[in-house]
Amino acid sequence: MKTESLLGQQTYKKKGGIYTLDDDTFQSKVAWNKYSNVVSIYKNPNGEIFAGCYYDILKSKDSGNSWVSLTENAEDGFAYFYSFSFDKYGNIYGATRRGVYYSVSSKNQFKSIGLTTETILGIDINSQEWIYVSTESGKMYISKDHGSSWQQLNNYPLKQAHCLYINKNGIIIAGTEDGIYRSKDNGVNWEFVGLKNKYVLRIIADTNGNLIAGTYMNEIYYSSK
């Protein structure tokens, strides 16, 4: 896997809000009544956008032009979502400071489904509907029954992974505090594949399946197959 840097360090002038790209200019599409950093933002298979913030869970059905708060529908009023993942029905799984949360897409009522003593940083679901999560304590867990039970993956290298990405072939990519790790056998074994000493915060894939990684030092890296 060949990796190259796309962008050097950048300076950010604004910390709050959600922005969309329109005619090569980022325009704000949301304003809060109170200050709130956006921790994560994802689109589900139905085209709905979910934003996890310090104090709110926001949802948009119109590409970001308008937003509604779902915070009051979260169990215990909890809203700090580090990341989201969606099953094939568009149901929502969230990685939070108090474990894993779940909501049926049509109801938007978030409830806890386990690992409540762990801070969950990354979450993703494979084609078998197995849920993988990474924790602030450097552990990795799997659930094969939609969150009813969880098992720790003992061969994971105990690296804090802020993000997880699973491709259509079931390969798991973990962006960690010390580079990128990969598993080709459903999380049984792991190998280091690049970006040593880089704290990887987010991993996405382009339409060809190539990976794009963002780091804590405001760098962006691209990996060809």
C-alpha cells in the first residue's frame, strides 16, 4: 500500500459549525444557539446527515440546508458521538463516551447497547452485520448479534484507534495513535501498514476504494492500492 501526503499543516480560524462546498467556497449551513464543536458527521444510506457535537446530535434531511436536534431523544440526554456507522437498513450505531448507542432510523431514539464503561472512538459494520468498535483504552471489540454481546479481539495491538473503516471485502482499517493497522481475517490478526508515529483521526475511501487519511497534525495522506 503506497502512501503519499496530499496536504501540509493548515491553520483553522473557526471551530464551530457545519460547512458545505458550493462553487469552491465553503458556506455555513447551520448556526447554533450555543457553542458546539462538531465531533463527527456522516450520511446514512437514506441520504440523511447526522452530526455528533459536544452538546447536540443534529440531523438533516435536505443536504444540510436545515437541521433538527435529536439530543432530547438520546438516553440520559447524552450527545457526545465520536463517530457513526449504519447498517443496510440505515439504522444508526454511535461511538460515545459512554459506550455504544443505537437508534432505529425511523425513530431517532438513541439507547445504550453495551460497553458503557468504555469510551468508544471508532465504529464500523461489515457486510455480515458484525459491529467493530475501538476504545480510548486501546482495545477492540466485536459484536456479532447487533450489540447484544461483545467480545474483545485479543490480537489487536493495543493502540488507541480513533477511527475504523471496513471495505466491501471485509478488510478492517484502524487509524491509530501510531499509524494505520489492517486486518484481513475479520479482526483475528493485525498488521502495521503505514504512517508510523502519525495520529490518524479519520479514514475514508474514494470511489475507487483508495484510502484517504487525516491526521492530528492537520495532514492528509492518500493510499493507492
